Amino acid sequence: MEYPSKLIEEAVNQIAKLPGIGKKTALRLVLHLIKAKDENTYALTDALNKLRANIKFCKVCHTICDAEMCSICSSHRRDRSIVCIVEDVKDVMAIENTAQFNGVYHVLGGVISPVNGVGPADLKIESLVNRLTNGQAEIKEVILALSPTMEGDTTAFYINKRIREIAVKVSVIARGVPVGGDLEYADEITLGRSITGRTLFN
Amino acid sequence: MEYPSKLIEEAVNQIAKLPGIGKKTALRLVLHLIKAKDENTYALTDALNKLRANIKFCKVCHTICDAEMCSICSSHRRDRSIVCIVEDVKDVMAIENTAQFNGVYHVLGGVISPVNGVGPADLKIESLVNRLTNGQAEIKEVILALSPTMEGDTTAFYINKRIREIAVKVSVIARGVPVGGDLEYADEITLGRSITGRTLFN
């Protein structure tokens, strides 16, 4: 497509690099910004620049935070004996939203994926091993809360092999039919796992 | 939703102000930017800042451009006797893509819409009247290429009333069944107009 202005072309190309945004959507966003007030654009670019310049990662659990240590790791009310291993900050937010977990986290920053060139060394696994070795007396359980995909399972398998000797107890989040889902529409693998992983009715 | 960082919250809020982007998508984009290289974010914000600071509008047709006058208005190869009236820069780009029009444009910057508080004074209609009055000898035809919506029709009606005395000829783009569309699925109004507006088979 030909653009009436080099400035628009450059802005469209930059926005279209974001995931899930094509050139048509990018053009719509650019034209929206041009129509809107100046301040809107500057507030947006300012927020992104500040984000990029000042964002920090918690030195204990590697989640995104504003300080040296995140609010969860530095809280007195969290149970430090349970460490939940997740792929991403999004997973921390999702688990926090459930209000069912009071332990601490360890964010890997991805999962092992040979297709995408991500190996164990690219993740915070060594840091997890150190954390468990040093805090052996305190940490009683490690929960593997990774996505139930091929990559997630591979990563869980690898981590379990690495930490089995150190950690007291390694658990994995339950797999089964989702709440509110119809049995009829559950795939065979999920349904099969929900049967083999059945629990006592209480 | 609670964010682990104020910086993320601010960035998400700013991105979610863009049309068609909700908080979940905004968070995904922000986490993508954090994961990607620093330069990506700075290239994006730089392009947007430059766009906002340097974007100009053509003094003749009010389309977006980099100079005082756009490439179409300043071209020697364009036919200045036909002026095509459109709502937006997007429409100029769409018509240019067809390669069926060799005249010049006049961008209104919107359509009359009482619901959104847009009146004739908010559009470049006065500028169009001046352009036609001053260039009366040169301009032979005005094409109304507005969207076939209630607002577009209202705007076309208003403009026609204003320029009927000045312009030699006022025409409107054809309405009918879209090429490649199935007659069966065309709505009655479109199909009705395609019959009343039929042309000789050649």
C-alpha cells in the first residue's frame, strides 16, 4: 500500500511489528492518533518509554516489578514454604486473581521450546535450583503450574528431574474438565486425564 | 485487574485508549515490548512522536502529507478539473489504489453527524466553497465519494446544496451490487438502487 506520508509509513511499520496487529489496523490507530489531541500521543509514548527505561525484575522470583523485590516476595503475609513455578508474569496475575494461592512464585520467563530456539539455559531454572538449595530448610513444596502443552510438559519434566533431589515435594496443578464446560465437548485427552486423576468426593 | 507494576498499569491504560484495543490486548502488547529488545520500544515511540510533531495537512485538499502541499495536488500529471470529495485520508488511499481516478481530492475530515456532535462548521466545507469559487474556470466536475450511510448521505445533500450554484457538474459514485458479491445475499436497498441506477450494457 502507498502512504501519503513517510511519517505515517514509519509509524504504521513500527506499530505493525506488535503481535496480532496488521498494517490495516496499524493505519487505523495512526489515523486515530492524528485526529485525537496531541497529548494523547505524547502520554502514550511517554508511558512506553518510562516502562522500557525503568522496568525491573524481582531479584528473587524474576517477576516484573517497580522495585528490587516484588510486593509478593517482600510481603510478610505470604507463605514462603510453597513456591509456584510459572511461565510468565501473566500467569502470576491470573493465579493472584483466583485468590486461592498464598505462597510465592518463580517466573521462568518462558518454556523449553526447541522449535523457537529456547533451551533450559534461556530460562530462570538455574536460579530456581539455587533458590531451592539455599532455602532448603524453608521451602516445603514446589508447584509446577505450567501450561498443559507439549512445551509446558517438557519444561515440567526437565525441572522435576533437576529439583527432585533438592525439593521436599513437587506437585503439579490439576488437569481435568474446566468448570462450566460441558462433558460432551471436552476432548478425549482431557476427559481421560480427569478420570485417571479423579479425587474423593467430599 | 491488579498489575504487578505501576509502570505496566500506566502503559496498559494508555494503549487501551486506542480504538479496538482492550486491557487484555494492551497487557499482551506491553509484555511483548518488555520481552523484546529495548530498541523496538524506542523505535515505536520515536516514530509516533515524530508523526505527531511533524505531520502536516495539504493546504489545498487537507489530506495528510509531509510538505505544505501533497504529492497529488502538486503533481503535473493530475487533472485539476475534477475534484473528488472524500471523508478521510483512508478514502484517498483506497481510491488511489484503484488507479481509476486521475483528478484531485478534497478531504472533509469527517461527515456531518449530529449524534457525535459534528456539524458542517467542523468540516472543510467552507474551504471547498472557496476553492470552487476561486477556481471556477478550471473545475468542471465535483464527485461526491462519501460512504453510503445516513451521515454520508446527509453530508452529500448539504454539500450539493452549498455548491450547486458554483460547480458546473456534481456527480456521485455509483451504488449497486459489489463486484464478486452474490445477488442472493445483497440487501434489498442495494439491489433496488442497482436496478433504478442501471446503465447500458456495453
